[in-house]
Amino acid sequence: MSKATSSSPSQRMLRVGEQVRSAVTQVLQRREIIDPVIENAVVSISEVRMSPDLKIATAYVTPLGAKNHDEIVAALNRNAKFIRGKIGGALRQMKYMPEVRFRDDTSFENYRKIDELLKSPEVARDLDNEEEDQD
């Protein structure tokens, strides 16, 4: 049986990460966090990455329709201990309750930049030249 490489998460890390994502999402949906920055924010959790020992969960969040991503991420990190306590019921099978850390998910911004590049006139011109060369 082969071991997973250090760059790829194990099946257990992926499964626990998804359980943590679901539990944190439920806490956010129920609006249990009393913080003026978070109260009216709609936050999407795209992914939770677990450390190999399952003691640290890094949640990648995207505040939808908000310009102040850093403020919302900071507010979530301020309330991380409260969130950790609230997700305990959903993760009661775990030996250790993971410490939750929140990070801004920039992948959507990266996708947008790539999409803009692909639609730029320079790239379109290069693609047209490739198609003419194939004919």
C-alpha cells in the first residue's frame, strides 16, 4: 500500500475537511456569531484544508458581494474559538477538535484574471494565427 505524497492530502484529510466545512457553514447560516462585521455578510466557504495531524483546519472563505474581505476574514479569525466550540457537536467522533483558521479565497479572482487574459485581443490574435497555420 503506497503512502500519499506530502503534496497531496489523504482521503481522511479530505473527508474531515469536508465535515469541518459543512459544520462551519451551518454555524454561519444560522447566524450564531454576534459580530457587527459578520452579521450581515454572506460568506461562502469554498474549501477546508486539514493539516496532516488533523489539528488545524484552514478554511478558505469568499465574502459574497462585500468589498471588505480582509475585515470579514479578520472577524472570522477573532471568532474562531467560538466557531470551534459550535462545530464540536458535528465533529464529536474526532479525537481532537481542530483549530479553525480563516483565509481569503483568492481563486475566484485568479480565475477572473485568467478569463480576462484569454479574452484579450492579443490572445485572440494569437489563437487566430494558430488556426490559420493548421489549415
